Amino acid sequence: MPASSSGAASSARRSFPLPCSRRSPPGGTPCARPPQPQPQGQEAKPAGFLDKYPALVTGFFFFMWYFLNVIFNILNKKIYNYFPYPYFVSLIHLVVGVVYCLISWSVGLPKRAPINSNLLKLLFPVALCHALGHVTSNVSFAAVAVSFAHTIKALEPFFNAAATQFVLGQQVPLSLWLSLAPVVIGVSMASLTELSFNWTGFINAMISNISFTYRSIYSKKAMTDMDSTNVYAYISIISLLVCIPPALIFEGPQLMQHGFSDAIAKVGLQKFVTDLFLVGLFYHLYNQLATNTLERVAPLTHAVGNVLKRVFVIGFSIIVFGNRITTQTGIGTCIAIAGVAMYSYIKARIEEEKRKKSA
């Protein structure tokens, strides 16, 4: 069953709280269950496929995460080409996801975790940032090329580092700040010559970066004993409620006057409804797969996986939509992605060293 921005996931670092009552060994698989002693007189059961081939299972999770993310981005942009209403489409993403959660809860896959007023107070700021980051991401995707929007969103680690040092008051190592220089330079180069550039897309992508950064900050404060699937479900429900008013205010009148009728006239009612349902389903599933994948791997693998995911999305979007990019934009994008990879690697190594010292 199916998390944010930017921004997860922002910050994947766009991922949500992944509570775990067991500590994993440094560099090992998080939440790994320790071997259980067999009762005397009882033969050990043969290991199942999941236990015998963990690498294959983890590889499958990565593949599905990337596959669903690429399909979501492509289908999302195709919808905007004939239905340019990002607030409403963002709402549909969450509606489909919430319906999926409710159906899953009704059949006990997984069992719904109880929630109280204290947990709601913890999760509401996370959901609010998730909703804002989600909507502004979609406004950006509707306004500019998918490849350019993801290039701008590569700046997310920069906002994370700034918030960590200046909001949380935690010292960020100089090596991390230096690794972010190529990200800033690369995004600047790409923006100066991007053919699809407009301020609406650029500003909303930057707001999305900030929103997903604060989502990650609040997520650390909202750590609970609830499993990540239930956490993400509750965040989706709260985000849906938050997104309804702006969708009605900013796009409601246009949708009722001509938005729906224009889209149906262009592609037909069946395709229009099917596209909206599928894009919402892919959105929810890719976020949940991202959460499940990141729970299975070490932080360094997590970091590399997030960078490669962005490379896949940018590459496939250029191929599918045939977006023309200048040489400078291409070079700037590569520099930015390389900077994110360097930052992710250094940060993961620092976190690993901290765990070794505390173990």
C-alpha cells in the first residue's frame, strides 16, 4: 500500500518518518529482524525466496520505484498538455491515494494503526508541508519541461543544508557546503538557457524545495511507533483536506465553465477519467515503493538511488517529449546532478561514521 517532494521520498530525503524499534548495524539493512532461536525438538523451516535472495528483492523494489516514478512524470505532463489545471490534478493524486488507503485498511492490508489528537498534532505540520510541496511541484511541472523542473528540484539538498544550520542550529560540515557549489552552479547554467523557462515554473519549483525541506524537519519531530505505511496514509488524508480549498478557489470557476468540457472535447471522457485515475495511482504507488525501498537499504545506497532516479526521470522525459535543450542547459544539468551525487555520498558517509561512533 502507498509520501512527498520533493519533495521524499525530500526531503526523498523526500521520504516520511520511517519508525523502527530495532537498530540496524552500521551500513546494514535497516529494521532487519535478528535471527530467532529455534525451539528444541522443532526443525527449522526452509528459508523462503525473500530470505534466500534479498538482493534480488531489493533490486525489484528499486526497479518498480524508478518505473512507477518515470511513468507518473510522463503521464502527469501529458495530462497538463490538454488539461492545464495543476491544483485540481494534485487533488486527484491525493484522492486516488486516499481511496487506495481506505480500501487497503478495510481488508487489513495493512491493519489500520489507531491515531489520537497528539499524533494528529505531530503529523499535521508534515502533511501541510507535503501538500504545499506537492501542489507547487505540479504547478512547476505544468509550466515548464519535466526535465527542467527536476533540474531545479536538484537544489533541494541546498535548502536542506541551510535549514539544518540556520533553523535547527546544527553545524553542517564544510565538505557538504563545498559539494553543493556544483549544484547551484549547474542549476544556474541550465536556467539561463532553458528554452521552456518561465518564472511561474521556476518560482513554484523553488517553493516546493523549501516546503519539502521543512517537511523533513517536521518529520524528525513526528517520529512515532506507527509503521511508515500507516504514517504515509494519514499524511495523504490530511494533505487531501488541505488541498481542497485552494483547488476550489483558484481553479473551480474555470473548471466548471470550460476546463472539463475542453479536456473531454480533446481526448474523450473515457481517456480523461482513465488518465486522472492512473496518474493518481502511479503517484501513490511510487511514493509508497520509495518508502519501502529506502527501508531496505543502507543510507549510502539510499543516496545513490535518489540521484539515479532523478537521472532516469530527466532522461526519459527528454526522450518521450522530444524537448529541445541547449548545450549549456545539458551541461548545467549534468553538473547539478553530479553535485547532488557528491553531496549525497558525503552526507551518507558522515551519517555512517556517526552511527559507528554511537554503536
